[in-house]
Amino acid sequence: MAKASHYDVDFWLTHITEDDCDLIIRSNNGRLFYCHFDPSRFYRSPKVTEQYFKCISVLRSDKEEVEDFYIEDACDWLMKPFEPLFAQLAPATLALPLSASGRPTLSQYLFPVQFTCTLNATDDQIQTCQLDSQEYRWSAARIAVNNDFVKDLDTWTQSYHPSSVEICYDRLQDVLIRPPTRVVVAGTGGDSTTCFFKPFRLSFGKEHAKNELLTLRKIAMAQIPPPPEVLVCRLHGVVRDGNFLLGMLFTWINEKTVLSKGLAAASSAELRQRWITQIDRSLEKLHQQGIIWGDVKAENILIDTNDDAWIIDFGGSYTPGWVDPEIAGTLEGDKQGLAKITEMLR
């Protein structure tokens, strides 16, 4: 959907029972547009109404296309009428303040300047306008914690304010539009560390986030050998704004792909055995420290550029088909999931 490098669709919200739709559009100079669509604002506009429902039909479908009408087509049609408004509110001449190293910061992504817009139609003529409304707003997911939790965090990991976390983008057209993944933080000695940023999500819930951090704390405090003997993702720090947690920073892994049946089928017997050995050894070291993986599945194995297999995701959930619900989160559940991964790699 990279129609223009200046702005693009970040994500959309549709509803099963309602006909309205919301498009979240970001610009690469740090602006966010919350575009609200409501067909009740279309007056004597059958062509606009028909095209609008065609668009939200494909957005609702979870499919790339419906009857040769693609998600990209829908987003383009919905976004295009707002182009003059975007140019006015976020002109290309509006410079983005960057860090000393020339990178945008996580604060600029998580707390952008926002505008709310809507679309009206009369006699199939479309008009867009800005709304002075607090009803339609985007906000970054965050987890509220108390002072005791923050004090405990400080005993075993580092906290970073989002303004001190710099985002690395490979393409200019993605800056502050695509969700950040690779970021850089400064160390106490002035050196920098590349990390993977994993945001907390509203679907996680407070307890889910705390459980994941508890497991990561056990990993940090345990005498677990470093890579290459044990290949597990390790927490470098958390992104925190006061008593609100915004995400986690993991030591960067140069990921090539994730483990899958297709990858296993295309790999040599020698390589598959190497992965079996690495996964089994890493999980055994975790179990020796009383640490449960939980969501054991092929998708939670990263294969890096050296063809090493890394265990990731200690969120504590489980995936049906890999671990039975009655033994999820237990040593037995980990062994069941491991056996299925091993069988896939044989």
C-alpha cells in the first residue's frame, strides 16, 4: 500500500454489526490521521455508498482480495479523498525532529500529533473535513503498574523512556508509518545496543504482561549459559513512561525466518538434526531452572542468518494443536510441544 512515501495506511477497524469504519493513517513526519467513515453521512449518494460497502467488505473479510478487489484497492479508495487535507495538515515541508544520530524515536511513533477526519457525501460528491472530536482517537497500548512493581523491575532490568529509544528503518517511506521492530538504545558506557521492540497489546491484559515479565526475570536471574550453548531470547530492558509499561526490548536476533513444515521439508537432514539438538538443549537448560516455555510451537522458533534455532515468546499462553489445554504451562505441556516439533523435523 505504499502509494506515496509521505503517508500510508497503518491499520483499520471494522465492525460486524455496525457499518462504520476507521482508517488509521500515518505520515513519515510524525502525524497520525484517524479517519472515521459512517455511511449515514452519505446523502443521495448511491455510487459512493456502493463503493464504500465494497471496500469494507474486503477489509472485514481477512482475505487479500474479494472478487478481484484487493485490500490495497479498498485502502486507496478510502484514503484518496483525504489527500488535500493531509497535504494541508502534514505538508512535506514539515520537518521531523530527529535524534543526534538522525533516527526518529519511539516517542514520536507512540505519541504522534493526531488529527481526526471524516468523509461526507452529497449527490455522490465527496467532501472531507477535520473534526474537533475526542471520540475517535488512537492511543498506544500500555500497562499500568504500581511503584512496588517498578522498584522490582529496576532490580533486574533496565528501563528506557520511549524518547531514548531510536527506531531503525530500512526504507524512508516506512519511517513512523510501519510499526517499529528494530530499535537502538544507548548503554551506560556510551555504546549502543540493537534490540527487538515488542509492544504490549490491549489483548494481552495486565496479568499476561506480568506473567511474561516474571518468566523473563527468571531467565535473567538464572545461571543459564549464553549463546551459542543456549539459544533463547533474552530481555534487554523495558520501555516505560512513569508507571506505564509500553513494551519490551529483546536482544536482537538476525532472523532469517521462522520454523515451519515447509522449511523443514526444504532443509537437509543434517540441518534439521542440528535444530533438534539446539532446541532440545535450550529447553532442557530452561527446565533445569524451573522455567516453562509455555507456547511451544514451530512458529516460536526463530532461525537466524547462521541457521541457528532460537526459542522465543514466553508469554505463557498456548496454541491448540501443539499443547493440550489441560497441560498448558507445565513441564508436561512443554514436552508435548517439543515432541511435535521434533516429529516435524525428523
